[in-house]
Amino acid sequence: MINKNEWLIVGLITSCHGINGQVRVKSLSDFDERFLNPGMRWLQKESETPSKIELISGFKQPGKESFILKFQGINTRNHAEQLKKFKILVKTDQLPKLKKEEFHLLELINIEVKILENNELKIIGKVINLENEKNNLLVIELLKNQKKVLIPFVKEIVPLVDIKNKFLIINPPNGLLELYF
């Protein structure tokens, strides 16, 4: 199901914060403890190999989805500035256990995408990737012409995800898919 050698992006360092080496992080995770609990983390710049770094402390900014983090060895604003645009990663074999009906976004890769057409479910493609640095988007490859389409991963557009049977249903608003068919 999930490849144990893969990484999952859980946050993106957007800027430095203050003068003591703290960084502002945009969360791409539903698990705040990834930014609050001290311990080892992994940072990655673009497609370079991830490197370990120790999280000393973190707190959530009130009313926002961003966190302020302090890493071991990053003690000045200049050091923190160098981490801008780095991704914070976790190994997929360290994902938290979920409740029934919950799933990890990585589990969406390679599942079928179906659409309701004339009261019938029709397979139109499969999920081949996720884009989640700004918003959660599914990258879907269409069966008909192998074109790639970005679909916002929101309940209104993706009302059903069935991980057990490996499919999801999309309900795209008018105009979203017409360009591709």
C-alpha cells in the first residue's frame, strides 16, 4: 500500500521569524504534534536528499495554520533565512495510526477516479500524484488521452474516497474537465 522508502511532505518553511533562528512553517498536515513535539525531523531543499535536524521547540500561531519552529544549530536570522522553501518531511513508515474511515493522502496514489454520468459510475482516470505545497490537489491522469488534470481535493468536488476498494468519485464543477475531453 504505502512504500516505506518514500517521504511525505508535512510542512513548508516559508520565512524566518525574529532574530534568533526561528522559522515560520506552513502546515500541510492534520497532525499538529509534528511541529510541536521536540525530536528529529528531516528537511529537504528541492530534490536534494533529505537531511536530519532536531526540532527544539514549536508553537502554533494563533488563528493561523502556520507554526514557529526552532531547530538545533539554527541560531541567527541569516541561518533561518537559508532554510526558506525547505520542505519538512516524515518517512511514510512513521505515519500515525488512523481511525476507521480515515486515510493518509499517499494512499490515494494509483486509485481509480470515477465520475457519475447518466446515473452510472464511469472510470475516467487514476490519481498519479499529489500537489500539496499550497493547496491539496490531486493529479489525475485521464484514461482517454493520458492528459494530466489537477483536481482540488475538497469534499464538494471529491465527495467519496473508498480506500478499501481503491477508487474515489469526483463531482467536478462545470468547466473543470470539459477542456480535457
